[in-house]
Amino acid sequence: MADYLYVFRGGQPMGTPEQMQANMQKWRGWIESLAKSGNFKSGEPLDRDGKVVRGKSKVVTDGPYAEAKDVIGGYLLVTAGSLDAAVELSRGCPIFETDSGTVEVRPIAKM
């Protein structure tokens, strides 16, 4: 088994508080199913605020700022037998229900 990172872009829930709560429940259910199958390792949503440090002079700016479809909303660390298996597990993600977000699946390199 190897580790993989899911990076969630876009897919920001909109609607009434009840709709947003229902969406969060779908995410909890999906993550719980990954945990029960032994594939979930960790993960968290990310706040929209932050800072960006750039260049040799380490200039700090507010951000990150991106178009809504490119905003990274969170991540999960999962374990799977292969990249294809990790991709298959990602297909259960609620982000796909609105067709407004993506899941980037990246293998964690061994150091």
C-alpha cells in the first residue's frame, strides 16, 4: 500500500444553511467509508485566508487568490494499492455531485 494526496479544487458549496449542512454530511459519510475500509489516513478543510511567501527576498503577500474553480478547499491523505485504486476511491467524493470541482490525486513520493 502507498500513500496518496487528494487535493480538492473548487466545489465550494452554495445554497441555504440546510443545503450546506447536507453537503457536509455527505463529505463526512464519504470520509467515514474511507476510514472503515482502512484507506483514510488524515485530512482537513482549508480556510480561505492565508499568506504567500515568494522569492529570495521572501516577500509575504496576502493570499492565495485564485478563481473560484482553482481555490484549494482541502485535502485528504489516503492509502491505496496503486494510483488507479486511489483514483477509483476518489470517485465517491461529493465534490462531483455538482460538477463544480476537481480532485487531484497525487502519489506521495518516498524519500
